Amino acid sequence: MNSRGIWLAYGISVGVLHIILLSIPCFSIPVVWTLTNVIHNLVMYWLLHMVKGTPFETPDQGKDRLLTHWEQIDYGTQCTSSRKFLSISPIVLYFLTSFYTKYDPAHFLINTVSLLSVLLPKLPLFHGVR
Amino acid sequence: YQYLLITCSYVLEPWEQSMFHTITVTVVAMVLYTAYVFI
Amino acid sequence: IHRIAHNGGLYKRPFNEAFEETPMLVAVLTYVGYGVLTLFGYLRDFMRHWKIEKCHHATEREEQKDFVPLYQDFENFYTRNLYMRIRDSWNRPICSVPGAKVDMLERVSHDYNWTFMYTGRVIKDVINMGSYNYLGFAQNTGICKEAEAKVLSQYGAGVCSTRQEIGNLDKHEELEELVARFLGVEAAMAYGMGFATNSMNIPALVGKGCLILSDELNHASLVLGARLSGATIRIFKHNNMQSLEKLLKDAIVHGQPRTHRPWKKILILVEGIYSMEGSIVRLPEVIALKKKYKSYLYLDEAHSIGALGPTGRGVVEYFGLDPEDVDVMMGTFTKSFGAAGGYIGGKKELIDYLRTHSHSTVYATSLSPPVVEQILISMKCIMGEDGTTFGRQCVQQLAENTRYFRRRLKEMGFIIYGNEDSPVVPLMLYMPAKIGAFGREMLKRNIGVVVVGFPATPIIESRARFCVSAAHTKEILDTALKEINEVGDLLQLKYSRHRLVP
């Protein structure tokens, strides 16, 4: 997660997702932002906190097989730059979404629950907790 | 050829390629239409 | 490019090593490609799961579902959804010696590489840019062949016992005496398998309470040997002396974790040439650090022995250093001698200790005599003990071919990794689809190449890895360069932003 260009690729893919949703005529702006936020958090939760192990054989005799992707980043070291980046990006998206949905209560509730679902597993005290 | 290589649809099976191109063309058309309307 | 300015005291020759950074656009597009393949991978897994599509790969039967999974489903995700699509570029069957040219069996697949069928046609004289055959001794004609035939009829092919019992032949002792002379060390020991030489001897050298400082790109055999030893392993960045010194300093200052007792031994594991990077270890600096911190040095010369140095003595001679400074000299006979097996050289007491304590000497059958003969003949040829200068010419030829090949590729605009003098030449491809396309396009042009992708390399550093050989004539190299140039234009692989100043 700290190889060259992956943060830029991540930002671009979120931007492309948003543009695609914007292009759907029947969606209003608040709905598009809430969808962007929710889809982004769902994909992030699936890839970082649901999938365990590695998609290829590793020579570590299966040590990482029970760890989620998030727990494997930087060999489990906490508060590295990749972890900080991946923790901050959902928050930034959440602020943007809240602003563009004009703090509408329904949207606010959905987005807050969605944000917490990807923030809580990232806390160091939840490392390895099932 | 570059488009096939960069998007990796070069290694997809024919039916996957059709699906991929259909989705891509649809999305691009939608985005262009929306951009046109917006501008 | 990290152009290393060699500090006068240590280096007696220019040390030019370049790792041009991946262009940002290429890196982002590479992730796009992996993203598309991952999405389709999930789609295919979904279809297999709901029996919409026939499942080709191995899975447990219904009755076995409740047991521990035999086939780690997710761990093979990459293999079945990405690697399968381009695996026709790997494990190609050849039907000749892996010399400068090779005959290849043609095969086709009617189910997108899940199964292959032979057409019966042999693709003749494919230019071989992939095999490890640095000095061109991989051949079934010439001086080696007669000698081996005689030894084969005299000794037979197999030695059905270990070195500690009746598997200790006069040929083995002759070989070990020659290897010791070739390396310039007191004694040497030969083993039947290069991989096992590392994985079985490192556990005999270090154990609990010892520290191993290993380069992050070390070969799997070094990694396995370090793990089997039970010693504490710390990784330093590839060929990065600051990182190594920091680990050494921490090890000396802090000692073992918790108890802070001093480490019993500190062993530095490095390779002479890194076969995926094409880089050469910065041996003068490593030796300077080892002396400064009183640690031991284990040098794996699998690719550099025979291929580097004016007389092929490897990376120690290449830098003009003293073999005494390297505590354990390890290497293999596979790449430069057209044979198989490995050796360990060093002080006599070290070798005597390994003779009694190494797993390989106690349990492994010894080197096969014809293979021993191949090594003897080729090594004497390199040393000039056969009365000819053929061996030395091969070493010179390899050095020239290497520099010529690297320079031409850089002039064309490709990103080439590694040291200018390394016969391993990685050409960067980056995107996953270009890995398969490159291998296929080159075979269409009758050139066999080796391509390498994730996870054997970092995800955005897929590459084609050429191995130059002394057996490659200038015509062969020029033909290969012409085709590489053509395929490079077709696939748009000329990413380099640096132009060679003529």
C-alpha cells in the first residue's frame, strides 16, 4: 500500500466512481455524494477488513492467512503513512458528502454509520480483534 | 492495442471483453452526455 | 537513477547501478489493469460458485467440505484469475540443451490456458534469452561431452549414498580441491543441489541467540535456510548500506530483545548478483561494515561465480578484494558451468565442521559423477588449466556481450534495471497484460524470453529478464535487439525518460 502511485490511483478511482454516479440522470447531487461515500466505504470495508490472507501463495508458511489486509499492511506496524492515509481519506470524503448533502438528517445518519464502519476497524486497539 | 493492453482486456476471454467494452462505452457515453448537459 | 559515486577508498572500479523510477502514469495505469482483472476475477469466482461456469481448478469434494480446506480458496485467487490468463508464456517445454539457441515444443490451448495440447511441431532454433548459461557451457558437444561419457561408463549416473558413507568418491575430492583453488580459499565442499546448499547449511552455521541480517531481495533458499535455523532475522533494504549499518549498530548496541544479551553471532546474508534486479552487491562496503562491527559474511554467488571478474572468480575478484574477507563463500554450478549443484568455500575448520554437521552431507546423496566431470572440465577451462584460453575468452565475451546488450537497450529507450556489468538484464514491462503480450510476441519472432510478474516482483515492477550468454554471437544479439525494438514499439514499452549522452 505504499508503492509508488497507489494513493494517486486510489484517489482517481474514487473520483471516477463519483463521475459515473453523477452521470446517472435520475440521481440528485446529495444522493450521488451519499452513494459515493457508501460504495467507497463498502468496497474499503470488504477489501481491507473482510478479506483475509493473500490472493497468492506466500513463503511465510500461512502466517498471514488469518489476518485481514489492513492487519498485514507494513507487517502490522501501527500508525505508518499508509495507515494514516487510509484512515484520513474516508473522513475527508465524509466531510465533503456532509457538505454537499446540506447536512440533511437522513443522509447524515447514513453517512455517519458508513464512516464508522470503516473507521472503527482501523483503530490500533482493534488489531486482530474478531 | 494499447487500450486493450492498458485496461488488461487483452487477456480477457471474448465474452468478458464484450462485457467490458459495453460497460466502458456506456459509462463514457453517460459521462460525456452529462458533461454536455452540464456545460 | 541512483548513480553511485564510488568513494575512492573502497571501489577500485566504477560502480554504475540504475533503477529508474516507474513513471507515475504507468504506475496508475498498472493499478487500473490489476483492478479490472480483480473485478473480473470476482465475477468468475461468483459464476463458478453458482455452477454457472465449469470449474477447472482443484477444489474439495462435497464430502470434504467440513474438513480443513485443502485448497486455500482465496490464496489461489490470483493464480486462477490472473496467472491462468497469461501462463502460456511460462514453463514452455524445450527439447534441446538450453544453449544459445533452443528447440521448443509447440503447444496450443483451446480453453484459455486451462489445458494445453502439443501440436507435434517443434519450433527450431529459438534464440534463447532466458536460460542461465552465462559462459555457454550448456551444450551436448565438445570437450565436456567426451569426458562425461567416459565418466558415465566408468562410474554410472547415480551415487546411492551420502558423503559421510560410501558416497564419497575420488571425483568429489578432486572437485573440492579444484573449487578451493578456483575460489582462492582453504577448503570447499560440493553439494548435489544449489537450493539445498543454502537451506541446509545456514541452519548448521547459526541458531537460537544468533542474528541474521538478510537483504530484502534474497533468494528463497536463503530465506528458507534462515528460517530453518531458528535465528532472529532482520531485513535490510536491497543493497542499501545505510540500512545495513543501522541494523548492525542496533544489534551491537541493544543486543537481543528483552534480555539485551549480546548476540552470539551476527551473520550478514547477501548475494553476488540479484537475479531479478540485475544488481551487484556492494561488496567492498559490506566487508568494511562486517569488519567494523565484527560480524560474519555469507556471500551467495549463485549468479556471479564464473560470470564476473576478469577470470570469472566472481564478485570478490570483480571488486579486487581478498577472498579471506568473506567468511562463507557459497555458489552454484548451475548458471556458469552448465551443471547442477552448489558449493561452500572458506576456512578449513569451517568446511570440516560442515562435513560433520550439515544436513546435506549426512542425508543427501552426493553429486552425480558425470555432473562432477562437467564441473571439473568447465572449471579447468575457465582457469586455463586445459592449456587453452577458451575459458578466459568466454568470460571476456560475456562481459562484452553484457555491456553491449545493456547499452543498446538503453539507447532504444527501455527502462533497464541493475548494474552495467551484470549479465542479468531486467527490462521493465509494468502492466500485467504486457507481460503475456511480450512473451507471445517475442516467441512469434522466434525468441524465447523469461517474463516475471507479481508476486515474484513488486506489483508495479513486472519485467522481462534477459540472461546474456558468452555463446550469443553478435549476430544473435543484434537479431534479438532488433526484435525487442520492434516489440517495444508495438507494445509501447519505451518508458525511459533518460537518454544516454552519446
